[in-house]
Amino acid sequence: MNASFSRQEGMRLMRVVMFTLTLSSMSILMFNFVLPEISESFHLTTAQVSWVTSAYSLIYGIGTVIYGKLADRYKLKNILTVGLLVLAAGSLLGVAAQSFSMVLAARCLQASGAAAIPASAMLIPLRYFPPEQRGYAMGTAFVGLALGSALGPVVSALMVSIVHWRWLFCIPLLLLLTLPFYRKYLGDEEGSSVKIDWIGGFLLAAAVTLLLLSVTNGSWWLLLGGMIGLGLFSVRILTADQPFVQPGLFKNKQYIRRLIIAFMVSGIGFSIYFLSPLFLAQVHHLPPGWISMAMVPAALTAALLGQKGGRLADRKGNTYLYFIASSLIIICFALLSTFIGVSPLWIAFFLVIGQVGQTFITIAISNAVSTTLPKEHSGVGMGLLSMLNFIAGGMASGVYGKIVDLGAEAVWNPINIYKNGAVYSNLFLVLAVIHVLILMFYLAIDKELLPLKSDGIE
């Protein structure tokens, strides 16, 4: 933290970041619940209307790494200003939309601006807080994500019951209230004057898009195209004078190892958000409103405990928090696998354990990754982390969906007495075992001992 930047100012800034992430995550989720209304308004099929969320997700995920790269060169306050103004422009277009093409364009424009938010939220703790305070700062930021996931379904249902679904586009306009605070608290420091390799950025974006579409569409041709795109991107960063991503970043063993772990735990953690509504509907036959209510306690508890998790990382180390978080997730998955058919009230309690664990593990991994990055690679390095989290979630949803469609006749968990929901019981059992293996891998490769030690760059 800069000498001129006090702890009190830092906490004010992180509260602004928390508010920003709350509204941003709400904006992502709210439209998932009004797709049937949009489909009815414009007489569209489910596949057609799904592009409202698919296009947003693609642009949002790719945009995080691009904004991260821009943050290595330009002032962070200016990047956030541009991002929030573009997001606001998309919101105004959405309110005025009279056709599906306008709605889709508005969501794409929103995503183009909103992608600046996760990239900045990752960088602010890294740039404005010393290592011993970053855990608390990141914990404060991730409270916003948990609050947004809790409030998104509730606000969406409430607004649609009162006004037209188009008014959901107005929620992100509240983010303009944060601009004066970012302009005040963020410094004027700029990064290097190196030119940005837009060809390399395009190749990375194309590769990620094709890989994600290959999962959602089950196309081997798209998968091949994505692999070719990754190959061309690799050639580009090795041959360009000023590549989009410096090859030296991939020689940082600590960074790569933790990036791999982040990818795996993000994909597994996404099961909590993706599978829970499915088995609550199919196994417990709950209506959508009750499903949302069953998941709200988990999100609120994660929000309340987020800062405590960050403080724990600061005092005991990232590995200590990771161990606790991984243990909570393993317990959650084991309980869900064993008692998949128990009362929804118990399921809501199990989800509290899992979502608190997932929030803690996100804080631990993000903080650990940040400590492995030199200043000149911090923007694109954290941007890659955000993008990989997004890719992991997108790929995992495709895999989980296909497994659920296949179903299961036998229950693999020997102590599960419930016959219904065998496929979900088996999935959670497998995910629990994988999490145990990842925890063993993390402890084996990490230099931190459980109680103490701060991270270092290898």
C-alpha cells in the first residue's frame, strides 16, 4: 500500500469494490430467470433465447483478460471508467430495446463493459494492499459476489412481478454511483509503455470461444478449431516482439501450478450453483421460487463470513485457509451424496457448508496466485485467472449437464439409503474424491506449511 494511501481509505475503496461486484453479479444472474419471458415476448425457441446468457458469458470471460492486459499499461481508474460507461450504455440500449436483436446487442455491450469489473477487483488488493492485508481485502471483494448471487434471483423475481423484464437493464446503471469514488481513491500510476499485441489477444479470444462452444455444442470440429487457435496463440507469443502475454509468465512454476488448481476447483465448485437447482427440482420437486429460497441462506452466510476468511488467510496463510475451505467442500459433497433425498431444509444447510467453502477457497487461491506475479505481469496474470475460472465453469456446466442427461441406475455411495437422485449422488461422491486428490496435490506442491509462511515467487 502506498504511504499516502491509508488503511481507512483502503477499506473504503474495498467497500466500493464490494458494492460494484454485488451489482455486477446480480446483472449476470438476473436474466437467467427471465429467459422464458423473453422467449414469449419475441416468439423464440429456447436455443435462440439462450444466446442472451451465452453471448454475455463469452464476452465477459474473454474481456477479463483483455482488461487485465490493458491495466498493465493504462491507469486502472480510466479502465474502470470506460468499462462502467460502456456497461451503462448497454443498459440504456436494453431498456429501449424493441426487438430481440437489440436485446442481444445490449447484453453484449453490457458484457463488454462489465468485464472490467472482475479484472479490476483482482488487481486493486494486489496494487493497494501489502501482502499481509490482501486476504482481508479480497475477502471483502468476494462478499460482493456472494451477495449478488443471493440477491440476483430475489430481485429478478420481485421486479418481474411488478414491472416489465426490460427494467432489469436498469440495475447496472446504479454502478455509475461508484465512479466518483474510483476516480478519488485509485491512483494515477501507469504501467509500461509497451504496445498491446491485438493479434495475440484476438487469437486467444478465438481459441477460448471455440473451446467453450465445442463443449456446449458437443462439436469435435469446434474443439479442433480451439486447439488450433491455442497453437497459433502459442506461436504468436513466442515470435512477437511485444506479445500479448509474455512467455516468461508461463515459466513461473508457482503461478502455473496454482492456476491449474484454480481451474480445477472452479470447475468442481460450479457444481454447487449448477446442480443444486436441478436436483431440488427433479428429486425434491420444488418450484423455482422455493429453489431460490433454499439457496439464499448459503449465499448470505458466505457473504457474512467472507471477510473472516480473508483475515484467516492474512494471519495463518493461504494454505491454511485452503485446507479449511477444501475440507468444507468435501464435507458438503459427502453429505449431499449420502443424503440426496433428505428434507430440503437439510439440503439448504449442506449448501451453506459448501458455498462458504467455495468462497474461502476462491479467496485462498486468488491471494496465492497474486503473490506469484511480478508487477509487470500482474494485470494480465490476474486476468488469465479470471478467464480460466469462467472457462472452468462453462466447461463444467456442459459436462455436468451431459452426465445428468445420461442418468444412473445404481448408487455408488454404499451408505446412501435414498434411491432417487442416483446420478446426483454419484456425481457428488466423485467430486468429493477429486477434491481430496486436489488437496493432496496442493499441499505437495505448495511451499507454505499449514500454520504459517507467506508465499514467494519461484
